[in-house]
Amino acid sequence: MAGAALLVAATVLVLEREPAVTAQPVGVVPARTAPFGPAKSRDLRPGAPPKLRTGGTVPVRLDLPARTATAPVVPVGTGPGGALVVPDPPQTVGWWEPGALAGSGTGTVVIAGHVDSRVAGIGILAVLPELAVGEPVVLTGDDGRAVRYRVAARREFGKAALPADTFARTGPPRLVLVTCGGRFDPATRSYEDNIVVYAEPV
């Protein structure tokens, strides 16, 4: 409950379609929720010493078996403005490092990526609007462990209406996949919505 309360201001911004030479922020994480940059498995309370997180594995690969789609996963943090930053090539996705580890017993594993790029083409997460309930999602960890999930729900939200608990580090374990969707606004060169897929551990 306390973790969710810190996330009231969380929003996810839509991604640029053209030009997409430079990676754009795709989410704003509340300052008290995550420090700038990767967390390196730290306790995020002010002044807390570094300590290892246990009970999970750092995700390094995402697989959508029913779509024969695979992508490398890299850790991401937040930029100077507090925005969640994802890898520039849309065929690579970012794992929000201050969040839960894959296979952890609590909290949300957040994976985000660009839907497309005029320069680099279609992103792996462009298939999110097509994922059906029950489809498998697999995260492989840096220890070789495969953590399996199944799609439970898919939602579309306005860019300023992402649910506050998207970045929750407490609560039941789950995986959240985020990319852009909805109408592309050529005036702002951005999408109006975000596609969010929720998956539960198998």
C-alpha cells in the first residue's frame, strides 16, 4: 500500500515514430520511487547501504514463444528528468532495475521498449496488442534460469493515465510489458496511448 502511494504521479510518455535516432524517455518514475540511473540491486531508501536482492534473477532475454519473438533485455534506470529510459533499438527492451527481479516472490517486473523506429524498424513489443490471455512469456536470467509467465490481461491507457501501481515493488509477483499504442499524432510526433500487458508467474 505504501509503495503504491508513492506512485500516484507515475505516467508513461508515448514514443516518437520519426525520427527515432535518439532514444526517448518512455516513462516518468516518481523521484522517491527510484533514483536516477540503474539501482544496482540497492535498497532505495535514502542513506541505505547497498545490499543484494534475493529470490530472483536479473532478466537478460525476453521470449514470446507463440510469436517466435526474442529480444535481449538490458537494465535501465531514469534520466535527469526522472523519466524511464529504454534502449534505442526497438529490438532490445529495458528492464526497470529498481523493480522486481524475474522470479521474485513479490513486486512487478517492468519491461519496456519502443514500438517502432523509422530508422530501425518494428520493435519486438509491437505485438503487444495481439497477445491473448494465456499466451506464454519467458524471461531468462543471467544465471540461465527461465522464469515463465502467462498473459493475464491487456489494457490501453492514455499517456498520462498509467495506473499508479505499474512500478510497484511490493504486492503479488507479476510481469508488466509496456510500449506505445493508439493514434500517432504527427504534430507532437508521438503516440497518444500506452499498451500494457500484465502476466502472472506460472
